[in-house]
Amino acid sequence: MKAIRLILAGLALAAGANAGLAAERTIRIASTTSTENSGLFKHILPAFEKTSGIRVQVVAVGTGQAIRLAQRGDADVLLVHHKPSEVTFVREGFGVERFDVMYNDFVLIGPKGDPAKIRGGRDVTAALRKIAKARAVFASRGDDSGTHKKELGLWRAAKVDVKTTGGQWYRETGSGMGAALNTASGLNAYILSDRATWVAFKNKGNLAVLVEGDRRLFNQYGVILVNPKKHPHVKVKDGNAFITWLTSTEGQKTIAAFKVKGRQLFFPNAKR
Amino acid sequence: MVVVANAFGEALHLLTSFDAELMGIIGLSLQVSLGALVVAAAIGLPFGAALALYEFPGRRPIAVFLNALMGLPPVVVGLFVYLALSRAGPFGFFELLFTPTAMVIAQTILITPIIAALTRQLTEDLWREYGEQLRSLGSGAGRAIPTLLWDGRYALVTVLLAGLGRAMAEVGAVIIVGGNIAGYTRVMTTTIALETSKGNLSLALGLGIVLMLLALIVTAAAYLVRETAVRQLG
Amino acid sequence: MATNNGIQPLHLEQVSYAVRGRTLIDAIDATITAGERTIILGPNGAGKSLLLRLCHGLIAPTGGRVAWGGPFAREARKRQAMVFQRPVMLRRSAAANIDYALGLRGFSGADRKARLAEALRNTGLAELAGRPARVLSGGEQQRLALARAWALEPEVLFLDEPTANLDPAASREVERIIGAIHASGTKIVMTSHDLGQARRLADEVLFLHGGRLVERSPAEAFFERPRTDTADAFMRGELYW
């Protein structure tokens, strides 16, 4: 019947878009918005694809979502930045082994006017306490991402219970880093962000980095192969090829070479 | 408002530079949404017409339900399709998640109710006009479906454009089932979302202008086709 | 061929039609036989159009029954045609509209082409064949509706006030064609509220009022000596509903 022919035509149109990649070797990475938005992948993946012939598809979502995605077997490799979650991921059998890849740091950003007066401080928990005391507007990721978990950990360390005392000034945006930064920019709010996303961000408005350098703002990235025992379809050989390259001298050098506005954003620290 | 002013400059730059990446993104947007339109029309046109012409128990509630489905939130459709196509889901072995086909599937689900509901209304009106004469000539409801759809073809163009517009404008469904993968499942709306999240507001708005121009071209083309045909065939 | 007496006569046995408690057709008994031109006459709201649709089978009676008595009664659907007050044309050419009807009935090949050409010729529409049917004038479209019905060579042709919306010249042309269709062997059953038209065309008259069959007579008898007061009042122009 005519309808069936039309349906097949429509799917063929879509398949046409798929088909181009059917013959290639591809792997899929579940990663975070910070690595994607900063532009890191755009810089390092072509180098890997050239040497290996493997195309890498990146699905960039929040850390929580990336981990759940990998748990469901919808990706071959996981690359996020929240070590406790990553360790649990491996321990529960979803991942094979966790490797350090690179680090950068988080920075505490706020309005240039700085109503909570935290500028120049080196103690992030003290700064957070001042923000809570001043009831200055703070924008949180609120999305169960690595950054969000880090932020919540810092509030706990500062002994501030944002759930009960947050009220008017603590705003959970439930969004990715970029969207949250847009919100912070619009609200002239304080916000915790990874440095890479911030440097590459183009809508800074009236915001600036106010507190940095605290050891606790260290941000470690880890890479894990999804466990083929749980998901037999995982591309083990090609996934491992990527992990090996990423932690190799060549991969690490490529990461270090990535600069935005002259600044290096990610610092390789794979153990070899 | 500086952002808005800059956006027009960005749009102009985008259009004249013929950037390969942008061309690819536009091409994929059209492929996905047009593909979804074709499938949605193949299902929705006969279904909507049949719903108008056949009497059967439950006909009224189905029509009401169909009208309600026009308001399906794209992000809900996206989530539903994601769960279905995920490796951990019932259709995982098709390996369709994060591919353009998944995006076509999601958009088809999204726009079929629109096409079916509007076709149903159109067919009902047409049957009121033609029904007695067609029955007198010996045509049953089933035989009348293609005749009515063809006779209502000008109004149907508007119905199809409504479906296409909904598909091209949505981002919630395609971003979840497609994953916004660079060079593979990135379309106009997801690119706008991405650039917005990177703070590139002028570029994002410029892309928005390009997208609306695209919609304008498609609509104008459909209008021209319709006008020439109407002039010829009355 | 269809114009032979295959399905007639038409028996109306206590035919009633009521909707939402209102009786619109009230227990009509009649047998309509082949040959003559039958005009159903009556004021507006008498139920003429409704009765015609009941006869043609477009509506089912709520009481009584409508039955064809001829040997080919089972093929009744295929051996009738109807022309409505407003012609209903598809968005295609005039010829294509006739062709569509022929296709529905199962005609094909040379026979189909011949019928199409003849129908156009007989109704004077040959030159307008390629024009979009919907841009034709009211009179031309009604002629096209007649051509479409004629091409099917129906045994019975029902017409529902076919000239009500036409000017006098177009009306005369339509009446001429109806006469020609009758002459070629088709039974004519037509409704009208126009006395002059009824006088011109009728061989027999069924006079309807308030859903009831009030009087039935050969045409001359009806117009010269109506037997009922209602019919008399109607002809004097004093029947208002």
C-alpha cells in the first residue's frame, strides 16, 4: 500500500544519514558538558581518529546522567570527573578499571561587586560561609553532576546546610554548566564552575573569578571502559584503544596542548 | 539588545560563509524532520481520514485523545523513546539510540497526532460536503478516503506544514535520543541549545534566524505550489 | 442494460422517518412504477428532499420499509443515480468528474471513453471538458452533474430541486436535458416546489405536505381539479408551510 512505501521512504531518508558511518569503526563516549563545552574534544579527538582510524562519538550530559547512560550500556567508555562515583561504578561491576586522565580546578565565581566580600580568599569553605551569612544569591547546578556533587561536598565542609537555610538566596537551576553560568550571569550570582568551561564561556557579564587555588577545588577526570560482562556489545578493543591513547604520552601531550585564550585548561596526570 | 543586533550580523556571516559544518547541520535538520514528516503523513493521513469516516465504538474518545496528543511535550517523547531504544530497554538490540533514525522516530511520534487530528477535522468537513454525492455514486467510506484527501490537498499542505514546523522547531526530543553528537546527530535546534550553554548568545540567536529563514523558505515554496495549482484547477 | 426495468417498481410501505421525537415523514404508502415522469410537489418543509433520499437509499426509514420490486432488485444501488440541488464536484476537470463516477461503477476501456464523450456531447459540455469543474457556472455544473448521472445510464434518476438555484435560462436547459434523459429510457423522480416547472415536466404528481402524502394524481387531473383543499390552497399560493 502507498502508506507503507512512504514509511519506508522516510526511514530510508534517516538511514541515509546513518549509513555514512555504518562501515567505519566508531566508539561512543559518555562524558560531561564541561569537557565538551570547553572545546577539549574538538581538539583532541581528531588526533586520535587520525592515528587509530576510530571515530569517536561524544554524548555530553551531566555526570550523573553520563554514569547512568554507561550503566545502561548506551556507551562504550565513560569519562567524567567525580572519583567517588567512578569508583562505585567499577566496584558495582559496570566498569572494568578506572584510570586517571587529567585534572583542572574549580573556581568560585561571583559578581564583580562581591557583596559577600570573598575576593582574593584562598579558603573556599570560608568563602561559602560568608556567602551564606550575607545571604548572597548563589546559583547551583542542582543536577547531580560532578560539579554539583563537589559543590555540595564543599557546603558540607563549610558546615552550611543549604537545604534548610538556602531559602531565598540558594538557587538550584537543574541545568548544565553553561546554562547555569547563563543564569548566574543574569542573576549576578555566585557560582562554582570548572575553570575550563568558565574560560571558554562567552557570556560572563559582570562575573569574575573571586576565589581559587584551594586544594579542595582540585578536579580530577577519570576514564573507564564499560564492562563487557554486563554489556557484551561494548566495543572492547576500540574502547581500550582510546583509553590507552588517552593515557599515553601522545594523548597526554595533546591534552596539555589544548589552550583557550593562551591558557591551558586541562593538566594531564595519567599514571604510567 | 546588543546581542540581538549582533545576531543579525552573525546570521549574515553564517549564511554567506557556507561553513561546511553549518551546511551539514542544516542538511541533517531537514533530513530528520522531513523524514519524520513522510512517515507521520503516511500514518496520520489515512488514520485521520478513517477516524472521520468510519463509525465504531470508542470513536469519540479516540478523537479527543488524539487532539490531546497534539500537546505532547517533546522532552517527554524523547525520554520515552530513549528508554525504549536504550540498550537496557526493549528495543536496544536495534542499536538505534544516538542515531539520526532515533531522532526521526521521536519526531514522527511527536507530529503524527497533529497530522492525524487535523486530517480528521478536514475529512469530516469534506465528507459533510461530498458525502451524499459520493455515496449516491456508490462509494463507501473506505473508497472515499483517497478521493477526499486528494480533493482536500490544498488544506492538507497546511496540515503538513504544521507538522513539519513542529518537528523543525523542537529540541527536547532530538537532544535526548540523538545525544547532540558533533558531526552526527547535531541539528539546528540542538546547536542553538549548545551555543547558548556556551554563552555564545549572538551566535545562538543568529542560528535561530537562519532556522527561521529555512522555515520561511519551505513555507513560501509550499504556498507557491499551492497558488499555481489553485489558479489552474480551481 | 441499466435502463431496462430491472429494479422497478419501488415500493414504499408505511415509510416513516422521525428524528428526536419529531416525525418528518409520516407513514407514506406508494408504489412508483416505471415509465412516467414523477414529480414530488409540495411547499418548503413538506419533506420532499427527505422522501427522495429515503427512496434513493441515502437514509434508512425509522418505520416501514423501502423496497425495490424488480428482478434485479439486489443491484438497486448500481442502477440509480441522483442529482442534488447544489452540484457537488471534485477538484478536477469536468471530464475527470464524469470519469471518476464511471470508474466507481466499474466501467473501463473503450466503453468508458465512449460514455464520457457521449455524456459531454449530450449536455453541451464538450468544449468545457478540460476546465476545472469548480470554476464552471452554476448552470454548467448542474449540467455536468446530469452528464455524470447520464453516463452511468441509470434505470432511475432522482433529482432534488435541480433548478432551485439557477436562472431561468439555465433552468430551461436543465429541464431539456432531463427530458432527453427520460426519452432515453430512464425513470425520472424529481422534487420541486415550482408549480410552473411541475406543469411543464410532470406526468404524475405526488403532493406532500407536513410529511404526509396528501394527494396523488396524473398531472392534468392534479392541476385542473385538485381533490384536496391543501393541494388547492398550494396552487393558489396560499399554503405557507
